[in-house]
Amino acid sequence: MSDFNGPLAGQTVLVTGASGGIGAAIVEQLAAEGARPLIHYSRDAQGAQRLLERIGGQGWIVHGDLSEETGPEQLWQAALELCGGRIHGLVNNAGIRTEIPLDAPSAQWRAAWRREFQVNFFAAADLCREAVTHFRTHGGGRIINMASRAAQRGYAADALPYGTSKAALINLTKSLARSVAGDGVVAVAIAPGWVRTDMAEQFIAQHGEAAATADIPVGRMASPAEVAELVAFVLRPSQASLNGATLDVNGGSYIR
């Protein structure tokens, strides 16, 4: 339920990929701190509806296909119409991870890279562009881009598109932070390591939990709630000086 006196009271925040996992945890945390989330989903309409019910209906559900070239712009416009024309924050959380070996057929290799970059990077870039245009004319706003530990330390050979697309997302965040802060736009990247989500569970089922946690000094994966709390903190109006930061949430498995 929402706290209308919370630190995010009065804010409307679009969260992509919000029907489950980290995105759903973000929505619940934002609502608990007073924000009204725009819950984006691509396929899981029922999950989005259940999430809206969990936050007491204090938000909106918006559909959008970020794998389509025009999907991000259509999503932004639909979100604006739903909430009455003012969005204060954008959380680019939607992402996919494709396993494609280096020796895969060329057509499959190229298709995997293009689809992953479309969802993980191009869609986020398009939404950032829409957000900046909106924020410039409405008194500013916040952009949080969900990156990954893989963006900073590299990734496994069978999932090169994932780490590479997330690295591009971090650079986009830094470039926005240097370019549009004067317009009241704050951009921050968050880079989790392993988080206990369906994606992590699929990896564990295939490789075992020890393969995921062996190099995490705290000995466990992060919970979605840990990431969500950090997202909500970054969205607070008092945190403008975080502009340009990449915040690591990896249990010490990658230290800069």
C-alpha cells in the first residue's frame, strides 16, 4: 500500500519489465514510499494485474512491446495518457539474456545480438530520449538504468550480447548525466550481480547454485527487495548528486 506522506509522495514513475522479479519489487517499494507506478508489461498481463492489486490499485498498467522498433515511443505515449501527462521518473528495468555460442550459425548469432540490443539497449535509449524531452519541459526528472555486474567485468562467452548491451547502457547513463543535468535530469545506473529471480533460478537449475555464488564474498545472491530499496532511494528528490553514478549491488564479487 502507498504511504502518501512518504519520500516519493506525488511522483509518477514508469517501470519497464515490471510484472515480475526485480521490476515487481521496485513497483512495490515505490508504492510503499508514496509514488504511483506505471507498471509496464510485455506478455504477463495477469502478473501486472496482480501487482497492481498488491499496491492497492495506486498506479496504472501499461502494455508495450520493447522488441519492436516503435514499441518504446508507443509505450511512453500510452503511459503519459494513463497518468494525466506528467511522469517524474523512468526506470529502465526490462531486459533479456540470450545464450548464443560463438560457433552458432551466423544468422542465429546476428539475430540474438540484434534482439538483445533492441530490448536491453535501444529501447532504453529511446525511452531515455522521450523522458529527457518530457522532463525538460516539466521541471526535471530521474532516469535509472538497470545495468549489470556483467557490464563492468565482462561475461561468459555464451552470453556475450547481454554483458555488451548492459555496458552500452552504463555509457548511455554517464553521457546523459554529463549532457542534460543542467535541465534538471538526473541519470543513474544500477549494476546488480546475481539477484534471486527467475533468470537466476534457470541458471541454478542448469549449473547449480554454487556456480552462481562461489565468487560472492557475502555468500548469497541479492534479493529483488534489496535492489528495489536502492532504486527508491535514488529517486528521492534529495539525491541529485548521485547523477552519473553506477551503483554496484553484487555482494563484493566485483569491486572497482
